[in-house]
Amino acid sequence: MPDTLTARRDLADTYQEAGDLVRAIPLYERTLADSERVLSPGHPTIVLVRANLERARSA
């Protein structure tokens, strides 16, 4: 599952870099929710997804 979460984060990053926030933000949100459910608190994936989601929301 962690590999899937990383792949989803990478895809959301690609959408964001392309300026497609309509796709990036919901994917970040789903990835964050699943990461928080599956991974331990403070896991690097959670930290990165949360930061990237905030950056996308503020764009």
C-alpha cells in the first residue's frame, strides 16, 4: 500500500505542476486520508502529501 500512496502522490504532483488543480486537490485529499488511515502518524508520506495539498489549495 505505501507504494500505491507514493504513486498517487506523484500523480497529484504531476497534475499540480501542469496547473490542473481540479484533479490534483481531490487526489491529494484522498491520498492524505488513506495515508492517515494506513501509515503511522508522522510518516514522511503523510507530511509530504499534507504540504503539497496546502500548496495546491493556496495556488
